[in-house]
Amino acid sequence: MPKSPKKQPAAFFDVDNTLVRGSTSYQFGKEAYRRRFFPRKDFIAFAWHQVVFLTKGETDHMLSAIKDRALELVKGRPYAQMMELVADVYQHNVKPKVWPETARLAQQHIAAGREVWLVTAAPQEMGDEIAKALGLTGALGTRLEHIDGILTGNILGKPLHGKEKPKAIRKLAKERGFSLKKSFAYSDSHNDLPMLTLVGHPVAVNPDKLLKIYAKSAGWKIYDFKRRELRLQKKTVKKEIKIGKRG
């Protein structure tokens, strides 16, 4: 009887503040505002959430507010139009904010023959675009509903956040034959502890306070790439808020 194939390790990366500085949803909102998809007051809300995100890390309330506002701004829009916007947002807004150190870690896994998957609460389409651009295997993200080519403003299932991430990873691991015990996971947020504790090799990247405490006590590897740039990022976003207020 032939032996079953040996299960291989994979690597799973959170996106916001792990692979990309700040929130990809904010960057999407900023570009949508530039194209007059929604009014100035909504841009100011997006910008404020970015300041909070850069300062304190993600919170359930903040993620919910960003998600609801992002869904509202694309509701009724053609799906093809959103896909064009996603490609532009990556090229002009997200690409310059990719942490080269984190991208290098992901690409090292690829070079070692491992699959690398982004796991993000951002829309699936944004995750796919980033993964493709960086030469990674693929992405798991929040799925937006579209019917007859038009976005409904709803999502399919639940946002890929918190406990939903390990559910999606387990399903993917079963489909592709990954050994989670041998796999790696990277995140900045304590909200991703369910994902990090799922694998045998968890890594904290730019960790928030709670994750840093947990990672230190658990003896996990910790990388912090953002301290030297955090102050500059906050100044840039506050400047954008002032511009938005002036209109």
C-alpha cells in the first residue's frame, strides 16, 4: 500500500501593520475619496481610524466601523470598477507601504519551497492583488457579495478576523495537505492569537502591547520594523485629515 504524501509546512501572514504599514482599507478609502466615491466627512472618519490604528493597533470596534463604511462606499458599484480601483490602490497607495523586511520573510518561505498565504480581514480582492504582486501563493480574505456584476454592500459569511482566521486556515490546510504543526504564522495583533497559536512556529511582527507581552512569555520570535517610522506616519495622516477638512 503506497504511503500517503508527507504533509508540508506553509506560512500565513496577516496584512495590516504586519506586511503593510497601517490599514489597507484606509488606503482603499483614500483613493475612493479622491475619485469622489463618497463625501469628505467619510474620508475624515477613515483618516481618524488610521491614526488610532497606527497608535493603538486594531480593535473590534474600529474594524467593524471601517468594514461597514467600506461596504457602504462600494454598494451599487460595478464589481469591475472596484477591481480597477483595487489594482490602482495597490500600485499607488499600498505598494509604497509594504514593509520590505516582512516581504523578505515571506519570499524566503517561497524560496524554501513553502506556500505562503496572506490572511486578512481586507477584501479577498485586495489580498489577491498583494499576493500576486509579491509573488506569494495566494490570499484568504473577506468575501464581498456581487450579483450580476454589481456589489450589494454585503459580505459572504463573516469578516476574516479573529477566530475566523484559524477556521479558514484549517480548511485550506485540509485541502492542500499542510502540516499546521510545522507551519508558520505572522501577525502584529493580539486579535490574531487564535491564528498564531494554531501553528507550530508563531511570530510577532510589529506587535501591539498585548501581543508583545504574550509573545515574550511564550518565547516566540519578535520582529519590530515600525518604531522608527511610526511618528512620521502619524504626522502624514494628520496632515491628510487637515486637507480633507479644508476640502
